[in-house]
Amino acid sequence: MTVAFGWGPVEARALAPACLVVVDVLSFTTAVGVAVEGGTAVHPYRWRDATAAAYAREKDAVLAVGRGEATAAHPWSLSPAALRTAPAPARLVLPSPNGSALAAGAGAATVIAASLRNREAVAERILRDGYGSGARPLAVIASGERWPDGSLRPALEDHLGAGAVLDALRTRVPGLSLTPEATAAATLWAATEDPVAALHGCDSGRELYEYGYPQDVEVAAELDASTTVPVLVDGAFQEAP
């Protein structure tokens, strides 16, 4: 078994895995996990614009809005804390330029949404389904953020989240073959003395604090709190059977 690690959609396409584990801790994959736990099927979408609204109508789904646009009447957004308390719709379109775009562009790969909350459950699912073998290559992809020019900005929270999944895999399979990049990510996780503090203190965590959403960081920091493994099936993340 050989497992790869990379950043963003370009590297995901280059690795062309049979199984793609998407990690966007703050906040897409954390939000997906919370919503799927509540019984909602989550449709990823690249952008929140007029085409997203049309796509939501096509899917008979609720369209998530920006955090600052959420209201008591329409509380659904990318905020995992808000999704936890909002009524659970049957279907939710969740736009995001990072994790959602990565998932939506994955092609024929099996796509799993991973976060710090479900990294152990994701590792169990991967091993159960036999991914990571020569015939079923596996890649764990950190989504990262975007600079104003649209280029990828590596994000510590996603590096740690990917490393957490990879470390859970190598703990279960002694001698697991990881690429050097995957080994470095797993080692980063294992060597981080206080990953919760790192999550709160990283650039993305501080930004959410500054914008008034510290509770989203708190939800994302619930290590191993969930056994739900969202898998993309027919265009929507649903709980793995």
C-alpha cells in the first residue's frame, strides 16, 4: 500500500487516485461532516453565484449563503456551528472555492470528506475498502486557501488535518508505504504538541475569530468526535454505508 499527499485540485488531478480524501478543516469538510451527521445530503459547488442558485433549484436543495448573510429564516452557511443548530434540510448545496471545488472536480475517484473530527473513522473506512493498493491508489489532499490572485495558499490547518488522517493510517498498518510528502504530513501531526491550540492560532483560525466566528474553530477542533464518513455519491456527500 502506498499513500500520497498533495495540495489542491491541480495535484489531485496529477495524482489521479482511485480514492481522494479531501481535507478542508476551516471549514468545508468540517461543515460537510456536521451536516451529514444530521441526515443532510451535501452537494459541493464551486462558487456561490447565480449558477449555484440554479443548481440548488435543480437539486431541490437549500443553498448555503455566506456566514454574514445567514438569518434566522435562512441559517444555512459554511459555518459548521450554525449547521449544527439549524434545521436539517434533506439536501444542501454548499459552495466553497477550496474544498468544495476540489470535491466537485474529482472526476471518477471515490471522494471522502475528512476533518479532525472524523480522521479515525476515515482511516477505518479506507482500510476496509482496500484503498492504497497498487490497483486502488489513495491520495490525501489538503485544500488550502486562496490568495487574492486565485493562487493556492497552503494552510496549516489542512496540513495538520491531512497529517492526522495519514498518521491514523500508518498507526493501523505498521510499515505502511507513504510518499515522502505523506510521511512529512503525518510527522507534522505527530510532532504537534497541541494541535487544538495550533488550529485556534493559525492564520485561518485567527481570521474566523476576527470575523466573529470562534465557534467554528471550536467545532473543527473536536478531535475524533465523529464516526461519520461522508462519501460523494451521485454528486452529494452522504454517510458511507
